[in-house]
Amino acid sequence: MYAFIHGVILALGLIIPLGVQNIFVFNQGASQPHLRLALPSVITAFVCDTLLIVLAVLGVSLIVLQFAWLKLTLFVVGFVFLMTMGFMTWKSKSSSNQQQQGAFSIKKQIYFSASVSLLNPHAIIDTIGVIGTNSLNYIGHHKWLFSIGCILVSLLWFFGLAIAGSYVKKMDKNGTWMNLVNKISALVIWSVGFYILWQVILMVKETSIMVS
């Protein structure tokens, strides 16, 4: 049970901070007319997180990111995507007669949820660096109990976010809270994007020094 509890606590520490993925799932819970219609974004986020956790535990993702050009490409794509997502979030409006403007179709929910999960280099590096590294403490079934603990937290967390979004929508009849949430969310997304840009600049400098 120690391995399982370790996975739960570790995953909670990584997933609780406000991030792009959390913001998107919460906003879909608040935007959809019925909670069940936000399930595609919840399930997609969970599946993507599970994939990243499994790859991190197996060590596959760590090997892949040893290629500097691949890591740089991932960071650049992530920066552009986060800047775009931040702009869309900042411009979105919520009111009693506009609450469904941010409600995405099933196909669009899957696309955007997968994008914010897999095109956020900061989240990927955290998963690989923290979960992948900590999994090295275990072998055999203990390693999989550790992984299951991480995955279970992801499942419950995303469902909880969607439920919280739906609850806020019911309480926020004129959209005042959601407008504020959108502005704060956009600032968080942009801050993550600029952090990634800084990482790109450092990587380019390191590459230039190595070449010279």
C-alpha cells in the first residue's frame, strides 16, 4: 500500500496547481448545458494523463526526450498553442444568455482536451521528471500499484473539476464569476507559455555554446 499511497500523494501534488488542462475541463463543465456533455473532455484528459504516466513509468518518454531537436520542437509548438489558448480564453464571455458559447462539440472537446494535455511541455516534463523518476524506487507489482495510484487521482480530479464547473454555472446566473475565472485562466496560460519560451531560449543558447 505504501507504493499506492506514494503515487496518490505525488499525483495530487502535480495535478492540483492551476494549469491549462484543469482550466479547460473546468470551463467545459461550466459551459455545457448538462454535465454529461462535458464527459468527452474529462475522459480525453484522463486517457492522455494515463498515457503519459505509463510512458513515464516505463521510461519510454524519458528516452524520447533525450533528442534535443524533438524537445525543442515540442516546446515551440507548446508555446504557440498556449498563446492561442490564452487569447481564446481571455476573449470568451459568460452571461445568462451566452453561457453555451464556450461549450464545445464532442469532436472539438476531444481535440482541445488532447491538445492541452499533450502539447503542454511543462506538464509533460513534470510527469516524466517527477512520476517517472519516483517510479524507479519500485519494481514489479509495486511499480504498477504506484502507477495506479497516480492514474486514479487523475480520473477523480478531472471528474471533480467538471462537477465544480457545473456547480459554479448554477450559482453564477449573470456570468460574473466565470468572466473573472476566464481572465485569471488566460493569465495563467500565458505565464506558462512565457515560461516555456524562456526554456526554449535557454535550450538554443546551450545548443549554440555546444556547437561553438
